[in-house]
Amino acid sequence: MAKQKNRYSDKELKEFKDLILGKLKEAQDDYNLLIGSLSHNDDHGTNDTGRTFNMMEDGSETLSREELASLAARQEKFINNLQAALVRIENKTYGICRVNGTLIQKERLKLVPHATMSIDAKNAQNK
């Protein structure tokens, strides 16, 4: 009977680390763009040039800013999850399901590199 693997090899962990670092850089770039949009760092001081007061525009702008803030918060959470995944790689616990202790499938980790639960555990949780 073949011994079941209880963790990913150092070589596999390095592959996941490289994948996560790439996604982390992309996520941080996106986050910086969102924050820049929220703080109007990218409007070059022309935000209210020639603009007349209009209630509809103000309401629309508020909604847009709320959506940007929501996106920024989600992006920040994603970044934190990716950073936590890097810590698990360093601890050599990456890819181990926190519910049942089995290895999370590589395919799942490639799609959701910050996953902490196997598909079976995730599906059981959602029932």
C-alpha cells in the first residue's frame, strides 16, 4: 500500500511560492490603483474644473466611491490571504486542509492559491 503524502515537497512549495508572489504583486498593483482613485491622486487637480453643482452627479460619484472602497477592501483581504499563504509555505503547512488535514489538490491551489480547505471540506461547510 502506497504511503499517502502529508505535505507538499520543498520543490512544490517553491512553485506555489512563485505563483503566489506573482499574484501578490498583481494584487498590490491593483490595490494601489484603487487607493489612488479613491484619494484622487490621479486627477491632476482637475476634478472640479468647470463643473456645475448637480445632485445626480454627486450621488453617482458617492456610489462610485463606495464601490471603489468596497473593491479596495476586498483586494486588501485578498493580499492578506496571499501573505498568510506565504507564511504557511515557510512553515511547510501550505496546502494542508485546516478541516481534515489532507492535502488540498494542486489544481485547486493553482486556481485559489490562498485556499485553506479542500473541495470536500468547503462543500461540507456550505451545506
